[in-house]
Amino acid sequence: MFTLQTTDPGSSARAGLIQTDHGEIQTPIFMPVGTVGTVKAIAQDQLKDIVQAQIILGNTYHLYLRPGLDVLEGAGGLHQFIGWDRPMLTDSGGYQVYSLAKSRKINENGVVFQSHIDGSRHLFTPESAMDIQRVIGADIIMAFDECPPYPCDYRYAKDSMELTHRWWTRCKEHMAKTETKYGHRQFLFPIIQGSTYNELRVASAEFMAAQDAPGIAIGGLSVGEPAEEMYKMTELVTPILPTDRPRYLMGVGTPENILTCIGLGIDMFDCVMPTRNARHGLLFTRNGIINIKNKKWQDDFTPVDPDGPCPASRETSKAYLRHLVHSGEILGGMLATQHNLSFYLWLVGEARKHILDGTFSSWKTAILPKLTQRL
């Protein structure tokens, strides 16, 4: 599934290729989040032709509730349902269970939760999470896990990690008993947990590294802990993981987070930040961060980013985009989303080029101060 092409001489940054039946993914890669079968405010053709997205995400919990498994299976899976012919990944719903702390109950068997839509009660088990993801049909699917909150005490984190390990075994065994529904391969990734406790993160990484899985995810970070803790945990576990399998850091993050964690050996990222922030007028550019709602942009008729990676960046003035966002016009969110996602894909693409050239570390050092400044 994964070919490691090279490692940057000045860091642990890696460039590789992931092969799926829906196409090849060049790593490091950022995956736009399409929780309910849509990356918000952007159409699939724009994701492919403008943003150059190689893979997108769906979410098991949300898709199970709406539109529902009967609709998805009737359509021939999520690829067919939304008209996306490139690779796709689904999160098993573990993070959504974490976010439903007030309306769910966890036990050894699984999780009983209430729908955020109508309050109806449902049960997710490791086995049912696999069955649901078989119906959705993503190329890369995630094991069902428990994501502990931050902060949490050591005992809770340890119990949660051990439960995640037992659930992984059940996911793996159930996957072996079932068949893909739509004729393409599905790759199951386990998830490392352990909160911010060194001992637990190492134990979880060692356990998952021994599972011979096609790839491994790192979960339970970007849940409120300081960025330095996220970096510390990532740096702790990546040397333990197999070099010939992709590493996926779930739910991360800012451009700074992504470049830092690429340097620590991470291959795959996802986050709602570029799309969510776009809809609120916060733009990421190679020269810094723009809050387009600020009055200072009202009479600025220069492009959002004259050398930007998409037409929305090069051909839309700051003044016009501010007007659209300030007026609540749908087009404002659409153009800002095209810009932010194109920037994120440009950023990981540039990182890949510099890894292949052996210049990633010096490039990252030079560009990070620009990316993080407020304009």
C-alpha cells in the first residue's frame, strides 16, 4: 500500500506514495474533511480541479445517521453517492462519541449514544463500526476507539487505551470475516491512544506497531492540549512505528502544526480548520493570516494572494471578499474555502518537493515565521 521514497536529511520528514484502488496519494498529504458527504461550501469538481485534493474524508457517525446506510448502499457506496472517484477515508465515529460525552455511555461492548439530530438511541460496537464502514465503502477505514478527554488522569487514560487495544482486536477480527461490498480494497488503520502520558503513548505505539496493519493513526491529540504536548507525543511515537507504513495524525491542524509534524515523521493530516475558518473570514496565506472581516481590507483592491494557488486567491480582491463575507453572501464562504483548501494542499505539496530535494528543514525554518504572522 505504501512506498517510502525518501526521508529529509535534516529531520524525520518523509515523502511517499499510498496506493489505493481509487488512485495514488502523494505524501505528506492534507485531507479535506467532508463529514456528511460534502466538504462544506465547495463542489467535488472544484476539489479535484482547483484544490487538487487527492483524498477526502467522511464520517461514520454522521453518515450512519444521515443519509443512512440504506441510501448509501443503494447508491453503491459513498464514492458513487457523492460523485467522487478518488481515494476516501472514514473516521469510525470514535471522536464523535468523545464529543457526545453528555449523551453516551461506554462499556466493554461498545458505546450507546443519543443522536444529535433527534435524540434517538444507538449502539456502536467495534463490529458494527466495521460493518458501517463496509457500507460506506471508503478506501481507508479507521478502527473504533475511545478518545479520552484532555486533561484526564492517568488511570482513565490507561483504561481507555487498553479498551482501544481490545476494540482494535475485535475490529481486525471482524474485518477478516467480512467482504468489501463494491469491489475495491479497504485498508483498516488502528489508532494509538494514551493521552499525554509518555509511558502510555509508548505502550500503545508498540502494541499497534506489532499489528502488521497497513497504516497507523495517532489519535487523542488536538483535543485541547497545548501544541507543545502534541509535538512531544508525536515525536515520542513516530520512531516506534514501521517505516514502511503511513502515519496519520488525526484532526491536525494549523499550517504550523502540519509543517512541524511533517518534520516529526507524519504523512497524513486532516482538519476542519481551513474550511470552518474560511466561512468565518479567516484566510491562510504564504505571507500570514488575514482576518478578511477587518475594516482595514475595505478599500484594499489587491488580490487576496497574487501568487496564490487558485483563481479565488489571484483574482478576488480583499475588498470584494470582505464585502461578501461581511454581507453574509454564500459566495464569500465558497471563495474563501477554495482559497484556504488550495493553500493547505499547496503547503503539503511544497513540503513534499523540499523533502524530495533534501531541503525541507531549511525551507520550514524560513517559511514558518511568515505563515504564523497576522496581517
